[in-house]
Amino acid sequence: MQYQRTHGIVLYSRKTGEVDKYLHIYSMELGKVKAMATGSRKITAKLLAATEPVTETEFMLYLNSKTSRVRVVGGVLKNMFNPLKTNITKYSYACAVVNLVDSLTAEHDKNTHKYVLLKRTLELLETAKRPDYIYLAFALRFMKLCGYALELSKCVSCEAEIPNDEISKKSDIIFFSLKERGLVCKNCYNEADFELIGVNAQAISFLRQLSKLSGEEVEKLEIPKKIEELVENLIRSYINEYVPYSLKTQMFVKTL
Ligand SMILES: [Zn+2]
């Protein structure tokens, strides 16, 4: 049994009983933890705010090694991400972000890169003019950190490089495999393989930019609506391929 102080971002929170709260927290020091905030008198109004989803808090946790239960015994609110909570579109994207983190992470699997990416994405969303682009760039990076990186520079079958200029010169159609997670060159394309998705060169170029550029640069991109939709659908299918429980928040964002 031990106490642990850690920075954490609340991914999910649900009231249980009169005064208790059940939380999923992505923490810097412990990775994801599922924890209970209990005890009416000890939970101050401040702690209630500190345990809302999309909030960064410095938690004091109590870990029971016998039952492996985690209890929240205190918390100092660090960042409420207020601009996200007052804008329905931004908040929806922020929820899609925390939902993806929750769906793809196992408990007690510490990963500082994931924490930093999560926090940075929420900060970027606060001032974002293109929250949709920020979300897509986040999703590509987070999937990569989870071991599901996309191969966007060479063919997943023969490993031949597919440079940018070649895409635009040779043909406007490139094939994409969700199962192999990447591009398939013309030589390896097999008509009988129904899994392969045909995408155009502009979409691949947008995907490459989303996965490489900084958040500030991603926001400056000007992409035709049709290409945006194509890439959004591709990334949505890619996520659904690897997240068994289809993300409700994702669908919600799309209907906005
Ligand atoms: Zn090939």
C-alpha cells in the first residue's frame, strides 16, 4: 500500500452512488489508472471540478497493493482547459481525443510520450482554428505510439519507396491497405483484393503532412474539402480497425 503523487488528465468520469466518482485518469507517472474518489466530507467542491473529464490535475492517489484498487485522496486542479469547455465543437474534439486514449491504453502502462502528446493536443485545441486537423494529426501520432503506425513512404508489400513527386507524376490513384497499415504500389496492387482502398495523391500528401508537421503548421494547411473528407474517412476506418469498441464520440463529432 502506498501513496503516489502524479499529474493526470481525466479521460472519463462517472458518478456512483450519492457522492462517489469513478474515474479513468491518464497519468504521467503510472499510465492509465482507474480510480475511485470516495468519501463525501473529504471531497471538496474543488476536487469535484478537478475530476471532470478533460481536466489536468495533480492527484494524490492511494494504491492498495492487495486489492490493486486505486483511490483518489486529493487533487490540485492544474488546468481546466476552459476554452474547450465553452465551445461545443472544440469540446467534442477534446472528448474524441480522451476517448481514443482511454480506448487504446491498458492500465498501469506508463508512457511519457503519450502523456505529453495528450496534454499538448488539448492545449492546441484551446486556440485551434482547425480543431478537425488537430484531431486527425493527434490520431495518427497516438496510433503510432500504440504500435499501429502507418507506412506512408513506401509500399507495405515490396518496400519500394513512393516519393511525393512520383505520386503526383505517375498517377492520381494510390492504394491503401488498412490491414497492412500503409500504401500499396501499383505493381503490388491486386484487383482481387477487396480490402485495398483507392486514394488519390492529394490525400496521401495530406496524410503525410498531418503525420509530420507541427500543430501550428498543420493549422495553416489549406486542403480542398473533398480531400479533407477522404482523409477523415480513411483515418476513421483506420481507427475503427484497431479500436474494437467503435468510438461514439468520433461519430458525434462527425454529425456536428
Ligand atoms: Zn509494391
